[in-house]
Amino acid sequence: MSDPFMPLFSVRSGAGFKAADGVYGLTVQIANVYFIENPSAPREIILVDAGMPQSAEMITEEMKRRFKEGYQLKAVILTHGHFDHVGAIEELLEFWDVPVYIHEKELPYVTGKADYPPARPDAKKGLVAKLSPLFPRHTIRIPSVQALPSDGTVPFLEEWRWVHTPGHTPGHISLFRDKDRVLLAGDAVITVEQESLADVVIQKQELHGPPAYFTADTQTAAASVQKLAELEPEALLTGHGIPMTGKNYREDLLTLAEKLHSVL
Ligand SMILES: [Zn+2]
């Protein structure tokens, strides 16, 4: 059974946007999902992450609006298994019988084998952080889930590769497209201070590390931010917050990694 609706809002909830060439985003309450068109078969859509609980209808409506008649959802790729990234997965799979891919180290959390560790409400100040012990962290069961190919390739998306960015969770991944340096970062880096309810509601744009209350290993997360800096991304499409585009983000990410490294 899926989790109940969580009463968390932002002003951009329900807003669809073009994020990059062939990549479209949708803000679901306080988390983003992305739709990527398969460049060799443009009617084929790959969904990255599956939003908040009870958001299947919102996601489906956006696909219909964006891609019109005749589109086909081919697969779902999950950056990680947190509740705000898998919320609609069960309902979506009832309608679309498609494979779901996740890093092999994340499999236990989506196959009924392991729960995520308890939230850390005191890891960083903020009302969302305070509320975090109420967020679901229990394991779910996705029947069609499988591990991503170990060679870094992404099914259906030959221009993309996945990069292991652990720390927030053990099997967190980001997706990178070399040709235009577009990074789909999940929660490895985000562009809003997710711990702060006020910032989340207005979606104040600012580069941050992963949500601290749900980040199990900050030092590993910092190393992952450093790894992303070396990719020299020119677009940051993140799991939370308004995407940042238009420059090389290497220096900003290195500064952020340093800041996270100094967190005890
Ligand atoms: Zn997360």
C-alpha cells in the first residue's frame, strides 16, 4: 500500500518546465521528477524519480499535457529510494508495466529487505528538518525493479551515463549527459535549503548539499559533490529546487564539497 498524502507544499507544485534539450521537469509538492525523451525514438519517455506519495495522477496528467497522444513510458530510473522520490511508483506501475532501475546498493530499500536509518532532525536547523521523523523511511516493494547496468550506461538513453554519488544514501546515483554537460543530480546536490520550510515554500534558489536530516553519511556525500564538480556540469537539474543553468558549476560545487567536509 502506498503512503498517505504528505501536506507539504511549494508555490511551484504542479508546474511543468523545460529543463534542458529533451528533458522536462515537474515539481510535485516539494520534489522534482524529470521526463527524458529517447532521442532515437522521441515518443518514448523515461521517467526519472517518481515524486511524492499520491502524485501518480499529477505525473500522468503532465505526461499527457506535455507529450500528447501516442507517447509511451518505457522505464523509470530512480536516483534513490526515499519516499519523496518513489511516492507514485506503485500507482504508475499499475498503469505502465515497465522496468524500474536503481543502483544495486539501493535495491534492499525497494525490495522489502531494509528500511532507511532514522531521520536526523537536529543535523541542520529548520522546520522541515524538525518534521523529518514523521517522513516514511520504511522499505517498499517494487516488483519490476532491477539494478542499473554495471558499466554506467543508462537503459534507453544512450547519451547519458549514471554516476554513483553515495552519502545521502548508499546507492544514490546522478545522471550525466556529456554532450551538453547536463547533470540530473537527484539529492546529491540540490538548489534549495530543503531543511527550511520557508525556503521550500517559495523555492528560494540556492546551491546546497543533500537534505541533512536524511543524509546518512555527510563525508561520503561531500566526496560525491566533489566527483560531480569534476564533471564540470553546466546545468544542475536537482531533486529539490529550481534547476540552475547557464555556467560551469565546477567552482561552486567544489566550495560546497569543502563546506560539507567541514561538517562533523
Ligand atoms: Zn533523498
